[in-house]
Amino acid sequence: MTWEVSINRNISFARLLEIQEEGLSRLKSENGSLLIFAELKPTITLGSRQIHENAQFSHLNQVKELAAREDIDIVHGERGGNETWHGPGQWVGFVVTPLEKFTGDPRGVRKAVCGILKRVHQVVKEYEPAAVVEEDDRMGIWSKRGKIVSVGIKIRSGYITSGFAMNCFPHQTSFMGINPCGIAGAAPDFIFPRNMPRELWNAEFEKIPAKILKAFEEEVIQCQS
């Protein structure tokens, strides 16, 4: 497949959604595909399954106070799942493409999730060879220490929207004690090796979108419905 690419740094989640909407409106007339990469300002997003009374957010008021003090937004995302954190050191990737074109199946939502994860997994393994793709309640890519990549999509007018988030290196605001995607007991992990010098993080971080693009362009993925 051929993909357009948009790379964005230090933007708000609201701006990311605007970029997605602009791309989706244009692509519908072209049957085109777009990968949007964004390093977001620190943000907590709530998924479509979010229940404020669950154990994760029994401390919602404290999280709101902390978010306000640290100038961190709390917003409703379009993906499935529960709450999670986005921000510096993490690439959010929105995969905007016709579902049938991406999977060969106009109803292949599970195939789409599988296809996204397996392509991203090719890049993750360069840094964390033991990382594995898991399904169902633990959907995502995991190391032995925690969750590295989260995934959540929405189908709109036959198009995949939203996508994945890959944790590359920790930042002082990372996750704020929030379990990735609201999974009880889960911890976040990061793909860059712990022995990688900090001064190399930013340069290596810049290489990730090109590596993921290559996986999406070249990788042939077999996924079940």
C-alpha cells in the first residue's frame, strides 16, 4: 500500500483530531491512506468504555487536580477501551485508511487491529526482541515489564480511524500512575533499552515514524477475522 504521512510534534489531542478529520474528508474522495504521527502534549484520554466509578478512576478528582496543576488535558477520545496517558516520549499513530483496502474484508475490524499491531511489532522487536502481541483484555504489545503499545480504532464510513500509541522513552509526566488503557495491575514500559544513553533518545525517537511507515508499506500480514 501507498501511504501519505503527517508528522507532528508538541500538539494537543484536539489538534490531532482536527488533522485526522481534515485527512479523512479528503481521502474519502480519493480512496487514499494516511498515517498520522504525533508526539502530544501531556494528555489523559478517556475511551468509549470509560466508567468513572471503576477502580482506576475512584481517584478521578485527584487526577483532575493533578492534571490542572501540571497543565495536562483530560479529553474524550474516539477509540475503544478505558483511560490512558499520551505525551512526550510516545508516538501516537493514527491509521486512516479504508477498512476493506487494509484488510481485504469490509467487516474486518479484528483483522485491522491485528494488522496494525503486527506491523508495529516489527519495529518494536528491533528494540525489545522479547516483546509479544497479546489479544482480548490485554490487547496490545507487551514486554515482560509492562505494556509498550496500545491500540484502539473506530470505523467511520468504511474508514479506519484512530490507531496506536507506542511508548519509546519515559518523561517526567509519563502515565502519572495511570494503568495503560485502564488495565488493572498493568504497568507501562518503553521500547528504548535501559542502557541507551539519554542523549540518544531524541535522535532515535525521530527515526520511529519512518520505520513504522516501512512496515506498513512492505509487511504482508495474515490475520484472522
